[in-house]
Amino acid sequence: MSDFSQLVPEHVRHLGLYTPGKSRRQAQQETGVEAIKLASNENPFGPSPKAIEAMRAVLSEAYLYPDNEVSELRRKLAEFHAIGIENVVPAAGSTALLGVIARTLLSPGLNAITSERSFIIYPIAAQAAGGGIKQIPMRDDSFDLDAILAAVDRHTRLVFLSNPNNPTGTIRTASLVDDFLKKLPHHVTAVLDEAYYDFAEHFSRLRGVDYSHAVDSVRQGRKVVVLRTFSKVHGLAGLRVGYGIGPAELMSYVARMRTTFSVSGVAQAAAVAALTDRPHVEKTLANNAGEAARLIEAMAGLGYRVAPTWANFLYCELEEDAAKVANHMQQEGVIIRPLAPWGAPTAIRVTIGTPQQNDLFLKVFKKVLRPADR
């Protein structure tokens, strides 16, 4: 009988495991209660009607392998961002690209840097590639860019910046990130993870803030890879399609490291169609901004600190065991995300849903956190 602990490399044996937000089906099986899911930052309106129509149109071709080059989507994305097609690499979600980029640039003895309380995949991706990871404490619930710069050494190859950050929902403005990139040593590549770009850009217009010059940085020849996804504002999380924009030479290596046929034909068709449905995007963004304000005001009125969000979720400090609160809320039919895996055991993340979903969330939140008021 094999002892795989002697066969599997040490960095794999000690790899952390990503635990996703609980699915509606799982929660309902556990409680027997019909539930809404506000745990994984999905679009509450679902996919664009144009994307659904495009998916239906190609289902009969599911027996065929997809276009490995993702040619049509790459062309559309290059046009959309006014950048060369050689700068764009789609993959099975931006999460997959994190792993590919880490394997492309890291190896044993090299390291990546990110922040504490940021996207939990960053350390997993770095360690799976055999590299080390430095997680720098936050400042004001966001990335401490000065401290990250100070942590760079000659073995550093990657810096992961989530902007807006998951799970705190905070940003670093374009001027701060631009200044940071100028100071990064030549041997370090910055991965600017903008999964929630559309929400942040919408908030920035409302608030008069200059949010991101990330794609401009690629055009200027900086060592930057920008990650975007169709999982959030476009509502295609279940299809797994995202993309990276970066220097042509680096992206050619990333493309080689990608899994063959990594983006399904159905996902490619849906993503192309989703890009053309601006009304669906605008509906999502308007709902998100209005409901974010309503939720923050209501939760603050109950005495809880909610970080001002630039994304489609809220980060709330409860000052008590968040896992227990999440379990009580699940019993009442609302699934939220406790954040102990991020090192924040007394905090929760709540996806901003439809007005009806948010009404139920607030009702249950008050019932669970303020039982004396019942």
C-alpha cells in the first residue's frame, strides 16, 4: 500500500484548500428551508438574455471541441479594450489564470506578495507553483502599498493586488496604484485583479474618483497583468470564463501554460454575446449602487461597521463569531459568507442582491443579531 506523503512534494502536501461559498442546494438540504444565496458575489439577475440565447444556439455543437485559441472572444476583447489581440488571453475564469501566471513566473526559492484579508486563491496559487508567499497586514481595510514595496526582495516575482479587494470591497485609487507600479523593481510583475471592475468604475463615476488606469499600464509597456471576469457583472459564474491583459511576450508564455480547450464553446458564445448587452450591465450596476447604500445605512443603523464598498458585496465587522451568525442565518434561509478563512473570524461578506433578497437579508440579520428586538 502506497504512502503518498512520501511521494507528493512537500509544497503540495501543505497546500491550503479553497472552500467555496455554500450552494443553495447544500444549504437547503441541511436545513430543509428555502434559501437565497448572498455568499459568492454572483449577479442576482443572472446572465444577459443575449448570452442565454447565444448559449442555446451552440448547445447542439457540444460534441465538438471548442476553439482552443478562443479567437472570436479574443478579437472582441481586444477591440473592447483597444489593445492588441496578442495582449489578451482568455481562460476558465480569472481564478484559473492566477494559477497559470504563478506557474509561469514562480518556482521554488521565488516568492509572491499580497495582502492579508485578500483573495484566498493568491497564496494557494503561489504555493501550488512551489513559490513562497508574503501576506502583508492591511491599512484601512485595504492594501498597504508602501509596506508591500518594502517587502519586495530579489526573489520576488509577483505582486497580487485585488482592486477592489475581496473580501473588504475597498480600492486603491489610480494615482496610488500608478505610483506603486513606478516604484516596483524591474524583476517584479504586478497582477491587478479587477474582477469587480465594472462595479468600481460605476461607483467612481458617482463619487468623482479616478479608479483605474490598469489597461493603460499594459499599453505603456509596464510589467502588469490585468485580470477581468465574466462571472460578476455579466452573470456567467457557472460557465467559468475570464481573461488576462498583459505584455505580449508574457501572455504568450501564459497561453502555453493554459489547459488545452480551457474555455468551453458554450462559455465562448455566451461571453461574446454578454459583451454586447449594455442594458443588462447597466441594470445590474444601478441596482447594486442603490441597494448598497440602503444596506449600509440599515446595517449601520443597527450598530455595525460596514466598509464603504466599491464592489457588489459588503464587508461587515460583527465583533462576534461570524460562523455562528452565518449558521443561524442559514437556518432562516439566507446564506452569507463568514470570513474566518481570510483571518477575519468576526466578519462577514454579504452579496448585494435584488431589493426583495435584501429585504429578507435585513429581516433575518436583525432577527439573528438583535434577538431582544423580536
